Amino acid sequence: MSVNPFQAKPFFQDKNRAFWNLQSVGWAGAFMLRGISGLANGQPFSFLIPVLISTITGYSLTLLMAVIFRMLLKQRPFVTWTVSILVVLIAAGIGAFIDAWVFATQNRGSSAVGLQLLLGAYYLTVTLLFAWAALYYAINFYLTVEEQADQLLRLENQASSAQLAMLRYQLNPHFLFNTLNSISTLVLLKQTDRANAMLSRLSSFLRYTLINEPTAMVPLHQEIETLKLYLEIEKMRFEDRLRPVFDIDPRVADAHLPSLLLQPLVENAIKYAVTPKEEGAEIGVSAHPAGENVRIVVSDTGPGLNDEHKRPNLSTGVGLVNIRDRLTQAFGERHSFETRFAPGGGFVVTIELPLVTKPA
């Protein structure tokens, strides 16, 4: 995709260029304002000459002041403000002397008193330079605050990404342990074909986890395909005892959620519903619209209330806490996460999150 060459950029993106633009525009505006004001009060066009010289003097003095102020910004506040005031007073004295000398040279027949002329010029110059200094420090303070805010935002984003990565990676060792243990058992039983098939599926599953960033948001249909791949691995262990059922509404197929969010829920269902029962259990995964949200339900037909003490709760179940933390990191308060035991037996986890889709 090509970049628009006329796309607007922040004014202060290039601080050096912004300074020269403001410096030039500001003093040009001061020259025009004084010039128009003098001409409107009946001054001759020759009046513009001392005004132009005064403007050039002010422009040059403020360049020197900017160099000094830039060094003072790194000093203690007391030193910065004290020296800055002295610099403005001295620069105003130099500017006033030049203005008075130019005016006196141009108007040799004038009856204006030298000291009075100097004080008048000094008052005008010191006012302009104090205003310039105040604006200079105000802009630098604004830029410092903006830079610190951007830096804080970057640090918060990095911390959030790091926490999301940690939560994602927390799942992998647990899953790998179970799967590798099953493969080891198959090898010991000399069921090499099944062990090889499981190892191949595990390789595909891990390839997916490596391709996707730990902080990635993936579409629901991709998450479901990955979940089916995971269930194929587990089905090698449980065969007909594991009976997955999917009910995914096409309208929410593109809803985005954190990658591998549902895998630990299904893993818990296998552990607490399929494993304890000789006949196994059914594990259902459904997703449907719920207003502006998408509701995802993971349920099983396990022991339910009859074996409640064996179920993890939100304080001890690592998988459930992990999912809740990842949802909070991804959606803040715009989600809900509920667990309950079904009256007829089984365990149900219900997740509601914003129906957010990304453009292709």
C-alpha cells in the first residue's frame, strides 16, 4: 500500500524545523503589527526602517537566547529561572540601545531626550523578549510532557505485551507435558503408528503457536480450527470417550480473540469430565451473537455437582485465572467470564467479549 505524500504530520515532529518556523512567523508578525500600527497613526513610510532594524535585532537576540535557554533547561530550576531573567534583561538592554541609536540617527532634529527614548525602547523590548522567553519555555514544557506521556504509553504497551506473552507461554508447558506423556506411553506399549500420528499432530499444533505472536488476536474460525487440531491429538488418547461438538454461528466467525484462549478450557473439560468417566463425556463449543458481543460457551457432560470438589475454582484453577487475565488484558472491562455447574450435570464456562473484526 502506497503512502500518501501529502499526509499531515505533527507540527513538532521536527523540533528544529518547528522552531525556525515559529521564529520567522512570530517576528514577521511583530514587524507587520508595529508597521501597520505606525502607518495607521500617520507615521511616514520611513518609519518602517527602524521597525525593520528593531525586528532583525530582536530576531538575532532571541537566537542567542535560545542557545542559552537550551543549556539552562538541563540545570536546576533556580539556576534556570534566575539566569533566564538576567539574560532577558541584558538582551533587552542591548536591543533598546540599538533601537534608540537608530531612532536618534534617523531623527537628528528631534527634541526627544536620550534617556527617555532609551527607557521607552527598553520597556517595549523587554516586554517582547519576556513574552518570547515565556513562549519558548511553555513550548518546551509542553513537548517534555508529551514526550514523557508517549514514553509512558510505550512502557505500558510493552508491559501489557509482556504480560500477555507470559500468560500465553504459561499454557505451553502444561499441554506439552500431557501430550509427551501420552506419546511416551504409546511408545512403551509399542503402538508406534499411533505415537507417530500423535507426534505429527503435535508438530502441527506447535507450528501454529510459533507462527502466531503470543499477543496476537486471531479470528474465531482460526481458533476453532486450532482447537480441532488439539482435539485430534487428545482423541488419539481417549478415542470414542472424547466426543467434541461444535456450533459456531457464521456471523461471529471473524470475531477476534486472544490466540489459544479456548484450549485450556477444553483441556480442563478433558481432565475433569472425560478422564474420570469410563464412558467419557461430550465437550461442546458454541459461539453466537449476543447484541454487540459474541457469546462463547464451552461445556461438558462430566460429573458436575456430583464431583464438585474436584473442579478447579477461580482462586486455584491456573487455566481459568489465566483466561480471565488474558481477557482483561485484551478487552479491559468490556468482557464477562462466568463458570457454573449445569443442573443436569456438567460444567459450563461462558465468555462474552466485543464482536471486533479486522479488515482483510
